[in-house]
Amino acid sequence: MFGPGGLNRVCGHAGIEVALVELFRTTGERRYLDQAALFVERRGTGTLPLIEFGRAFAQDDLPVRKADVLRGHAVRALYLAAGAVDVAVETGDLELLDALRTQWDNTVERRTYITGGMGSHHMDEAFGEDFVLPPDRSYCETCAGVASIMFSWRLLLATGDPRHADLIERTLYNIVATSLGEDGRSFFYANTLHQRHPSGDVPLNDDGVCIRGGAGRRQAWYEVSCCPPNLARTLASLGGCLATTTSDGIQIHQYASSTLDAVVAGEPFELDVTTDYPHGGVVTITVRQAPARPASITLRDPEWSQDTRLSLNGAPAEPAGMTLTRTWQPGDRLELTLDLRPRVVRPDHRVDAIRGCVAVRRGPEVLAMESIDLPPSWALEDATLLPDTVTAEHGSVVATARHHRSGEDRTVPLIPYRSWARRGSSAMRVWIPEARD
């Protein structure tokens, strides 16, 4: 029906392209890949009806290979990009792959929140223009976080660029981990960076179900119920995102306690990884079985780590680009130490909504100030931060907050953003006004 001689149409919500390429990979039937490629080429040629949000809403304003940034509905844009990478890889279309790499670069630089969240419009669940990233109206749909991981993972496989693994990590710890309730029975549809008032009652429909995102607390269900299955399949597939292999070695992209069983050049290469990351910064990798010939282990040096150290069997190691190549022996032990000191981050001056504010990161985690940790007489909007006082203390991060009206100073904790709203009703902000003397 939708083949070369059929209806010249695409679906309003991209997603089938990924499925078609996977069907091709599973069955070997070329017609599935050809249909996915045809859908990618048709997108952006005006085959969909014009709606109030414009053609960019469904990415039907520009052909995929002509666009230089993601735009429109964030989930649709990211699903389309993921499917287009699959098409580019399977067909050897380097022009299309280069266009998608450019879109990723520009979107991450200009249209992505510090949490990795994407989408700053509530009305159309869409990307805003460049540097339109208001924290209190951030949408950052959970499904967009999942879709961002899908896009970045495919580019990581296609290019080996560790920046894609960095964004996957940031999104996992600050969107996926934030969304889900501790008991697995509630979730955030949207992930705001600034909750102005303690979360209270939210509007429900006649069936007692929250209509959509924007609530100040995790809800058991929403009328639009796309996020729970997306979270479930993402969590179930995390093991497949930790590492990859090439003909000469193993590349470790995400740090988690695990056993990696691989085959390199026809021989088993098995590693045990132990760590309490991200609470601690030490990752220990022990060789269990290795090829008889030289093989490589490549580690990711996260963009946030300012002082990364690596040792091999207790002696300092000097890897070539974080890659060590040697004939490994069972029992060989690599120890990676990452710098988890908290860092103060200042925004790009072009983001109007957060001028004069700072944020704090510790490792992959973005931190937040929550009203429940302030003195009872303080309102969140009156709290400012003295950036030079941010420090790690007994496994937590603390800083001096100043009451804007009275000038009173108090030491307060800064919690992982993923932990907010887990202790009851609260207000919260990631970008905190900097105290002025």
C-alpha cells in the first residue's frame, strides 16, 4: 500500500522506520529495508496535512538529509532520526549519516537541557528554537529521553564517538532514573527542571486519571500512557548498552557491575566489572578469559571527569586514547578512577531564562535544591546559592544558601535531581540564582 507504486504518504508519528529495519535484519528480506528508506526519503515533502503547529511538528517541513537540527515534536523527531541512522548504516548512505550527525551535534549544543532532557514546549511537546530552554516550562518528556538514547546509541555504533555514550549516560541518570517511582508504580510523563510550588492536587479526568504531563509529582497513570512501556523496555535492555566489540577488542561505554562475555577474533574475551558507580568513582575490570593474541580494552573517559586515572595490576597505566592493547592474562586487573568532585556549571548566555543562575553536577548526576531541605521560613524562590561553597561532605553535596530578603546564610544539601519529590510534596529547582554580595 505504501510502496513505490502505492500511497505517497508517511505516518504522522515516526517510529515504523526503526521496526522495518529491524525486521530486515531479522529476516534478511530487502523489501523491509527499502520501505524504511522510502519513508525516510518521503518525510519532509509535505505529504501530511498542515496543522496548527506547522509542518515541522511531524518533521514534514524539510527532507531528513537537508535538516541541520531536530525540530517539532521531540519524540517524533528522535524516533525518525533513530530510524534514519539505521537506514543509513544498512544502505551505506554516508551523506544521510553525516546529516544526522550534524543534527545531533546542533541539537545537543543548542536545544538540550543540562539533564539531557529534550523538548521545551508543553503545547506541542516540541523542541523550541535554539537556546529556548526555560527550566520552569521544560517539558522533557520521558519518552523523548528514551528516544534520545535510541538515537545516540545508533550513532555510537555507527561512529564510535564517545560523546554519544556521554549523552546516553546523562539521560539515563537524569531523565529515565528520575521518571520512575521507587516502587515502580508511578512516573513522571514530563520532567521539569523547576517546580515553583510544592506538588499538590493535579487535574484528573472523569475516570480519575491524570490527563497528561506537567504534574508536580509522579502519577500512577496518565491518559496518554506511552511512557511506562518505554521505560520497561529501556530498563530491560540496559545490559545491551554497556559495551560493544570490534575485531580487535572490547569497548566499555557505561559503567555498571556486570559480566561481559564477548568473542574477539574468534576467541572468548570475558571481563568482570565491579563498581558502586555513580556513588563512587572507582571501576574495577578483571580479566576472566582472554584471547591468546593481543586484544584491546577501551574505556570511556566521561566529559565531566577532570582527573581520570587508570592503573593496570596496581601500576599507573598510560593508555592510548583510553585504549590498552596487550596479550591479557586471566586475573589481570584494570582500575579506573573517575573524578566525582561536584562541579558548578554556568549556562550559555544565550539561554535567557537562566541568566545569573548556576547548576551543580556530580559525575553524571545533575543536582537540585529542594524546598524540603530549606529552613521552614524560607520559600524556594528566595533562596540563592554561593557557588564557591559547593563541596562534598560525607558522601553528599552541600552548599551555602542565602535568603535573598534577609541575607541569612544556611548550609543545605543538594540532592540528585532523580531523587526529587520522593520525600513528599516539595518545590525544586536545578538552576539556582547565584548569591550576590
